[in-house]
Amino acid sequence: MLQSNGKSQRKSVNTSIDSRLIEEAKALGINMSRAAEQGIAKAISAEKTRRWQEENKAALESSNEYVKRNGLPLAKYRLF
């Protein structure tokens, strides 16, 4: 996940959030900007992972098929 290094530039944005969530976050003392950043960073990470898996799907399937047919390379050297 993306980490803030303290040097990143902050930018104001307008967004719409369910009013019940805003009320509850305020009541709990949650910093909504930070919570939103964390949620967006998590969504970015998940989407990057999904795209990487999709882009590399054929290679992953090929590798898995090789292992099914031939076993793990260097398996005889494993100590467990």
C-alpha cells in the first residue's frame, strides 16, 4: 500500500460520502481525510494486483501447468 512520507503534496478534493458514515466517523474521532487516503490506497493496490494478474495470466497458467507435469524444479534439494 502507498505510504505517506510526510513530503507528499496534499490536494483538496470534493467528494460525496454517506452522511451516516460522516456522523459516525466524527463521533468516533476518525480523521476522515486519512481514512479516505487509506481506503483509496488500498483500492489502488488491489486494482494494480488484479491488473498484474490479468496481464500475466498466461504465464502463471503455463508455469502452474509445468509444475503439474514435471514437479517443482530443484525439489530434490528441498530440506522439508
